[in-house]
Amino acid sequence: MGLYLTEISPKLTGVASTLNYIGNRTVTQINSLSPSAADSVVATSAGTPTSAGSDALAIGDITEYNGFNWQKIVTNVGGFVPAGIELIVSSGVLYSPLTDGTDEGYIAIFGGTSNTPTLVSGVEGFIYSTKGNGSVIENQLWTWDEDSATWDRIAGQNLDTIRFTKTGTLSTETGTEGAWIAPRACTLSRITLYRRTAGSSGSTTADVNINGTTVFTTQANRPSVTAAVGGNATSIKTNMEVVLLTQNDRLEVDIDAVEGGTPADMTVIIEVTYP
């Protein structure tokens, strides 16, 4: 998974980043945090956080807390955060190399040869779109407000698109590619299954669950594609019986059935709307 922040203001381009960067932490220090969903840190030691389901980390990886565990969203290059990555600093408690009470709201820019970023302040009117497969803040627009010295989510934005992607040969499994945690109350509007490479027979079927319970009470309604359709097949569903999520609800995808042969590369795209 990766979380990408692309500035769409004409003043800046080519930015990849996260929101709520709180500092650099060893795995032991990560385990001692009391994080909020979307908090992110740069790992300064290798290991796996103790929260069940967390990803293994190496030095220079960026990991985000999704409300339940720590998921790696940017992979290091040579032990360093990759050059060009920019992280928006949290307004909460900060840790080294950040200065608590001073660096809140700054943009942390990494050069690829150090895990200590250069900090620059936000500029009034800059608009950023956060993009990431399964991230807590995927597909949201944020703007810097100099009066309040905060990054504010742009009013009127009411759609998120969440992608769960499985690459390579497919097999049945539960909890494919982690979970998405609802940042606030929302409603499922559409679910699309895409499968790139067809198998030789049968069908590939996915299910979507809210807190472990399927949204397709009528299981025959689950998105499914057949080998006979061939490659680049899609199945679009809008007839889910369970559609309401509250803040911090967990959205997950299962692969319930797989075609015979070697079907490969699947994405489930879930669209939610906010009131």
C-alpha cells in the first residue's frame, strides 16, 4: 500500500506525501505510542509493531496507524525515506526530529540521503489531494489556512474511493490487503471487482465486510467474474443490503472463490459517500 499526496495547486507539482506525520520512532517507541488514526512515523529500527496485523518495517519506511495496526505506506530506499517524499506534520504531539509546539502544520521534505527532513511552512491557497490504497485519508482534499495555521479539509467533498489490490496469482483469502477505517459516518454506494488475467474455468468472487460482516446479505449478489469473459473483466454492484458505516468502522475484502488455472491481478474498488 502507498499513500500519495499530490498538490493540484498550479504553484507546486509532483508531491507525494502523507498527513499527520508525528516524527521518527523505533519499533519499540512505536509500540509505546497512543496514536490516532492517520498518524504516521518514519521507522528508525527494523521490526514489526505489536498491534495485531501490523506490517514488518525497515529503517526509512513510513508507516501509518489505521485505527487498529500500523501499515507500511512508503518503502525506504537504501535505509532512507525516498527523495521527493513530503509529509504534512501533525497538529498533535510531535517527536524528534520534529519540535513539539513549533513544527505543527509544516511540510517535511525528504532528500533521499537522510531521514531528517527539511521543513517549510504551508502557503495560503495550496490544495492537496491525499491518495492511497486503503489509507485512512485516501482521496481527500486539504488546504492550508494561514489564519488558523491548520490544514483544513475542503468543505463539500463527499466521495472517497478505496482500492484493495491483490497482485500475482489469485487464491482464496480473508482480509485481502488489510483494512480501511472509516474516518466518519459514510454510506457504501458502489463496489467494482476488476480481474486482469483470466483463469481456465469457473469464477472469481469477492466479498466486502463491515466489521467482519458481509454487506451482501444475499450472497448471490457478490461481485463475480467468470473465466469465460476473458481478461480485464469487471463486475459492478450497487445492490448491497448493508451500506452504513460509522466512524472507525472497519472495511475489508475477502476473495471467496477463484477461477481454475492461474487467474491473476485483482482490484476491488469501493466508493463511499459522506453526508
